[in-house]
Amino acid sequence: MSISRVRISLAFAALAAISGWASDAHAQKPSIARITPYVGYLTFGDYVQGPVGTRLTNESAPVYGVQLGLDVTPNVALVGNVGYSNSKVRVGVPIIGGVNVGDSKVLLYDAGLQLRLPALSALGGGLTPFVEAGAGAIRYDVRTGPLTTTATNFAANFGGGADLQLTRSLGLRAQVKDYVGKFDFREAASFNVDSRVAHNVAFSLGVNLGF
């Protein structure tokens, strides 16, 4: 083989090595922002428990939403979330089970911190468990017959889940999140009723879009 051919072969080999290294570096570079549209199921806690086992709550219903995450460090992110559910106001009655007495449109919005497991998130891929906590509000638009009332209540939240990263910019997310708060009967209907602290739990699956 001539010297010229050897030089050309070495040049192509070097170019391929550099190209492969750049591709690997790009693939392992973690996303610093994630948009996660999701769908799931929202269960509601009891707002009031009355005599003989009666209770007032919302009927469990599908939930839809989107979460935005911005990395502060490789393992800590700021997150913001908006979710929506169309439910029914339900009066629980022993023996017969319960009666729906109105429609309830529920808007969830909150912000908080997410902590990702360092040992796995540093790899830039694979399965990454996380926990998060924050605060926000739950807005209820309740319609019973011709009457519509609105109540917006403070709600803390906490939860966790896992991200399965398929590529640098695409992944799947499974999450459970508990929204903890009270329903404000005074704002909604001018009733002086002390409601219970309710745990409203959302189970969701989403798609991570990284940037």
C-alpha cells in the first residue's frame, strides 16, 4: 500500500473516531428542560363526613395536563404543572352507594422542586426515579342545576415517579401525586362549614420532550 493511501486511510479513521465521539457526547448530554404532557386518573378525598356514614366528595375522573421542568443542577429541577379534570359532585350514602348532585370542573396548578436520583440521572439515560413537592391551588367550578359556584383553595402537593429515557430528547414518565387541601364552602356557597383536609391523588403517564 502506498504512503498516500495510508495517509488517506488514517485521515478517514481519525474523522470517524471524532465523529463517533461527538455523537456519543451529544447523546449523553442531558436535557436542561422538559415538557411532559400527561393523562391519568384523579381520585378525590372526602370534603365532609356527615352522620350515619354520609360524605361529600368528587367522583373519580380522568385528568389531563402538562408539566414543565427546568434543571437547576443535574439532579434538581424547578417544576410547574397545570392539570384539568371534569368530575361530578357526589354525596355518598350507605347501602345505595352515592348520588351525583352536580358537575365539577377541576383545575390544578402548582410549582415546586423535583429531586432526581443522582446515581442514575448522571448517566443521561435509563430509568431515573424522582420525588417532588410543591404548592399551588385547586379551582373548582361547581354547577348544580342553574346555579354555578366557584372556589379556589390552597393545596400542597408531594409525589414521585420514574422517567424512562429512550433518547436524549424523548422519554416516558409514570407518576403519582397527592394534592392536599380543603374545599372552601364559604367561598363557594357562603356556608360556614369546616371541611376536612382531603387527599386528591393523581396517577398519570406522560411523554417527556427534552430540550
